[in-house]
Amino acid sequence: MLRRTPSKPSLTRLHGRAVVDLDSEKCPPITVQNRLDQIGSGNYQLLLIFCIGGAQLVESLEPAAAMNTAISRAHGLLDWQRSLLPVVSSIGSISGLLAAGPLSDWRGRKTVLVLGLTVITVINASVAALPPQSVAPEVLLVLRFLYGFGKDMQKPAGFILAVESCSINVRPRIVFGIQMVNALGYFFEALFTLTIMPHFGEASSDNFRLYCTIDGVLALTMLLSTRLLRESPSFLAVKGDAEACVEVLEDIAHINGQAAMRDVVVQMPPGSDQDSPRNLGDVAGVFRNLLVSHAGLVVMLGFMDSFHLFFRMGSSYLWKDLFQLLPSRQIPASMLNMISGMAPFLGIFISERMLWIGVRQIAMIVTALASISLACLTEPIVRM
């Protein structure tokens, strides 16, 4: 809870909780979200779109099918070892998604975002530096697991950080802005595949190490850009860190060109920080209570994300095979892949224009269109 006072407040610590010495004049309380609504949108929200959208762009930049194929060929993996690469990568992605929420509540949203980008940078550098057939297959499997873990761990943390650092009325635009930047990754993935790995990893001329280097450099750039971001003020308020919360809110106001309000402080209601997770045991307890209280919702959302991840991982192999098996090869398969990489822009643009009909309705329409499209792909006449 924020409280505005006519003079600069003095901040002290009492039993680990932020306490404020208020003047005798009574002032109406104001929440962290109310203060963010007062600050409004500006340059800081553009930074959120650039940094968090760029972090997610790194995840969508890698061509999973072509990369796994190239790694398998370069290190001489057997067929069963080759088939395990996408499996362990998917397990890593699921593990990252499961860990993102508890870790974000325990250590902070920005911390998880930084950790995910660090893992992506290190793994890309490691894969690019490994000489051909120089490591055991188990090492490659661990690297693919960690890459999947890092790339999907930072996504929920980034979205939470974004929506908790802006006013309520601009949240949909922030999310769509992040998704638009993320969609650039599919376009650049297709472009780099066309120029660097035109044979989808099947030929020795496909330079997957250069691709990993580009992906790693971009991840490092996004990692450095996170220094421009601040931790979620709502997270800091829940943790009872009054000074840090005030500082973050003033930094956001300053970046947006507004005067800093030194007379706004955080005052936690008595006992409010008792519910905040302090260690891994508390995090596990919160997660267990969530499963018990909202089991149906958790299961449904889990199935949705699982099927989404299954399709996203499998579709890269599907498009690769379809493009390469087309009877007419006047257009190279890598060029067809680049054309299809523009589809996410169209989807995001249309969904943003259709937001007025409701999110559930959009989800139903998109699901129906995807099902019809996949059914059509099974017909030979469509693939001619």
C-alpha cells in the first residue's frame, strides 16, 4: 500500500517490515497499481516491449528440427540418440515452465528472466564451440535439455514483469507488442535458415555453429539490455521491501518523463508479508495449495500448454518434410519456410483487431482453423 504525505517520509525497518513516520495530516492510501496507473505509459513501457519481446525472440529464433538434425550429423549420433534430442529439449521446456512461476515468486521476475537468458547464452556458446564428434551423446542431450529449460523459463517471468510494471489499461497493448517482437523471431529464423542452413541441417555446408553464435550473441544482447529494466514493484511490495519499491516506481516515473514522487512510500499492512514465500519449502507449499484449490483450471491450462508445446516442436519437423517432399521444387524449401515465417505477424494483427469479441471466442476460432488446416494437409491434392 502506498501513502502520499506532504513531506519527505522517513523510512525505518521494524521487525523486517517497512514502517513510515507519517505526518499528522491524514492522506488517502494508494496502491502500487494505482501509482502505476498515475504514471501511465511512456518510454519505460517501450523498454519493456523491446527487452522482454527481444528475450522471447531469442527463443523463437532457433529452427528446432534443422538444429537437431545438424547437431546429430556433426557429432555422428545414432538414430535412437538423434530422436532423443527433441525429446529432452521438450522435457527441458516443460521443466522450465513449471519452475518459472515458483522461482518468480521466490527470487523475483527479473531474476528469472536474467537466469533464462544466461542459460541460453552459455548453451549456444557451448554448442558452437564443440569440435565435431568430440563429446559423448549424453553431453549433447544435457545441453539440449538446458537450452529448452532456459528458453521457456524466461517467458512467463517476462510477461509477469511486463504486466506488473504498467497501468491496467495498457496491458493488452504491452502484451501484443511483446508478441509482435517475438513474431520477428520466426521471420528471422526462416531468413537465417535460408542463408545459413538452406538444407535444414542435412548437408555439411549447413553452418549450425554460426547459427548458434548469432543466437547466442542476440541472447547476450538481450541479457545486457535487462539492466535497463527494474524489478516488479508489486513483487517488492509483497516482499515488504518499501525502499526498493519506492525507488522502482520513481525510476519508472523518471524514465516516462514525470517528476519523481519522494512522498510516496510503501507501507505493508501488519502480517501481509507472512504470506510471501521465503524459501523453497514455502514455494512448494504455495504450489501445492494452488493445485488443491484450482485443480481443474490447472489441469486444463496444463493440457493446453502441453498440446501447444507438442505442436510447436513437432510442426518444425512437419514443415521441413512437407517443403522438401513437394513435387514442384521451383521454389526452394527454405524459401517456402521463409514465407510461412511471416504467418505469425498476420495472426497477431488479426487477433488484435478481433479482441473485442473476447479471448475465449478467438481461441475457439483459431483452434477450429488450425484443425481444418491440418486436416487439409492430409489430402494429396493439397500437397501437389
